[in-house]
Amino acid sequence: MPDARLEALRRFTLAVVEHRGAVPDADFDAFLVAGWQPRHALDVVLGVGTYTIPTFADRLTAAPIDAPLAAYAWEPAACL
């Protein structure tokens, strides 16, 4: 991303997901050096959890997509 602070946020968020919350010190330090605070790291974890829990529940129960949102449904890429 062109904005270094937002790039640090993006990278930190990916690290949270990739390491399942056990973010390496170097990644956490880079996040802080970019101007974020430790409380912002908790915001990232909250955001990941807020997405993950309902997504897992929807997949587990095969919940139908609401009609107004059907046009935005994700479909896996076709395998070649």
C-alpha cells in the first residue's frame, strides 16, 4: 500500500491470521514502529474474530445467503 502506516496494519493483520494470534515479536514491533498502539493490535484481533466466528457458523450450518446479498457471494475459483 502506498501509505506506510496502512501497509503495517495490513501486514500485521495477515500475521495475526497466519500465526493464529501468536504474532512473532518482529511483526508486532514493526506494527508499533509504524505508529500503532498495542490497543490497536487488540482491535485487529477483534476484527478477525468478528469475521471468523459467523463465517465458520455459516459454513457449518450451510446458512443460505440473503437474497439482496446473493450477487456478492464468493465462489471458489475453478480448478484447471
